[in-house]
Amino acid sequence: MLSALHSRLFWVGQYIPHSVELEGKNCPLHEYVWEMIQKEEITEEEKKQIENCIEILSIKEMEDEKELEEKPLTREEARTLYHETAGLLRTIMDLREIEDGTMKENAKRFQEQFLSQRVKDAKLWVEFLKKVKE
């Protein structure tokens, strides 16, 4: 499980946790990331908040990883802890992309490719219908 956390595509299929307990507080992590994604621009103050959140999440992730490595866990406990840790890593990765702006760039590029492919598909479909009609 530890090696899976450090694999290149560990985040595939992992979800950002809806909430996580950090420093004794229940933090709505999923909601926070979603709010940051929806913003057109991130202010310097928000960037500092994101960086602070990344730091706190990184500490929590390392604690979870150490527990996964050292603590005697049942298979189910280990699986649950693995998914929590992977979710934290996914969150950290997404927050870094939000902070540096690459998430917006990637989303824009994806939308452009998606729309381009839809146009190509429509043209192919029209051509197919013309041939079938003949």
C-alpha cells in the first residue's frame, strides 16, 4: 500500500475527502477545494491560505503514512487509512495546481479539446448519414 501511494498515478479514482480533522477541528476540505477551483483569480492572501493548508495536510498525510507503515492494522483499517492518505495527497496536489494556476490552464485546454472532438464527431456523423442515405 505504501508503494502504491508513491506510484505515479496514485490519485486515479481517489476522492478529496469531504471533511478531515486537522488540529482538532473538522475542516470541510472538499468544499474548500471546490470554492478555490471556482474562483477566477486567487489573491495573495488566498495563496497564503492554500500554502498553509498544504502544510497542515502534508503533516497529516505523513502521520497517516507512518501509521500505515508501523501500526498493526487489520486489512480493513489499512484500506481505510490508505484511501484517507491518498485523498489527502490528491487534495495537496489539487491545491498546488490551484495555487500556481495550472488547474485553470488544464481545464481550459480540456474544454477546447472536448469541444473540438465534438465538432469532429458531428462532422463524421453527418458524413455517415449522407452515405447511408445514398
